[in-house]
Amino acid sequence: MTTALVLGGAGGIGAAVTRRLAADHDVTITHHSHPERAEALVAELGDRVRAIAVDATTEEGVIAAFDAAQEQGELTIVVDCVGGWDYPRITELTSEQINQSLSLNLVSALLVLREATKRVADGGRIVMVSSVAARVAPARQSTYAAAKAGLEAASRVAAKEVAKRGVTVNVVRPGATDTEYLHSVTSDKAIEAMAGSNAMRRLGTPEDIAGVIALLLSADAAWITGDIIDATGGLA
């Protein structure tokens, strides 16, 4: 049995990824601010899933996550779903807001890429979750868009550095996805506009995004690396 690590694997997209992986892998998931979600997921999926509380913005937290995953067996899959945003105007940004956003969305990703490229087994898969914000640069998402663009660039670099081991590194860019987090930080009016902005005229679901990630984790995706896949329902 191979082992997978899903950082941010307890809620939204991460939970959907965990459910898919748990059918064939032992899975370690990380959580930080919502332990009840991790406990519920472990109860649902059973002893194939192990949850660990870490702060993925710190070196110590990311190392602890990888150590826990490797205790379960050979690490073959890493999926990084850590991230979050708010809506500050760029003219009103504070140093604290900048540092918090970059820490959560970029520093954590660089730490995950560092550990994943060292620890994942030959032929393994690494998938980083970005955001379509990195491409379309929405108003009031300057720090988030900048951080996710940095994640994408770093992932492309990582793909080149591990390719000789048969390890692939790819990025999935979700569009607006129907998660508890989206509803907690975004107005109903804005969510309605987001849902109407893509070709399919709806929000994505966590399962939609998990399906795209699963494609990149499959054996058939061995020739795809250093790539960025939009999963937006046809957002122009």
C-alpha cells in the first residue's frame, strides 16, 4: 500500500481529494484551524486516514507533516491544498496583510515543494493547488494572485529538478468553487456573479477539482509535468 499526503486535506477541495485517495492509499491529512473537520473525515473514512494538526506556514509544521506521512509507508503522492484569501484594496494593504497572505499561499507552498521533491518516491506525483486568480488577477486580490503566481512558477522549477526520477509536479487552477470557505469570505452577490462567469454557469464543486487532480495523479499522466491545468468550467 502506498502513502499519500494531502496538506489542507480536511475541508473543501482537500476533503474531496482525500476521499478519492483513501480508496487505494493510506492518507495523511493536515489541518490547522478546524480540527472538527479532520475528525469527521477520519471517522467517515476509517483507519486508512490519519490526521495531524500542523501550521503549514512554518518549516516545523511542514516537516512534521511529511514525517507523519512517511511513518505510514513509502510516500508516492503529495497534494497541497493549503491557501486562503480575503479582499483588501491594494491602496489599503498593510504589511501585516501582505505577510500573512504570502506566508499562507507562497511560503507554505515553497516549503511543501522543498520537502516533497526530497521525499516523494521515484515515479511519484506532486500536485499543487493554485487559483485562477493567478491568471485573471481579479480586483482586490493582489496578494493572493501574486502568491499563487509565485506558487505556479516555483512548481515549474521543481518539475525540472525532479524529472530525472520520474516524479511529476503539476498545478491545478480552480475557479470559484462551492466551499464553506468561499461562502465565509465572499458576499452572496459576488458568488452569484462568479457562478455566471464561466461557460457552465455554475460554481465548481470540490469533487470537480478533485477529479482533475486525480487525473494528474494517475499513471496515464506520467508525461505531463511542469504544467498548469485550469479547472474553471470554461472561464474566459
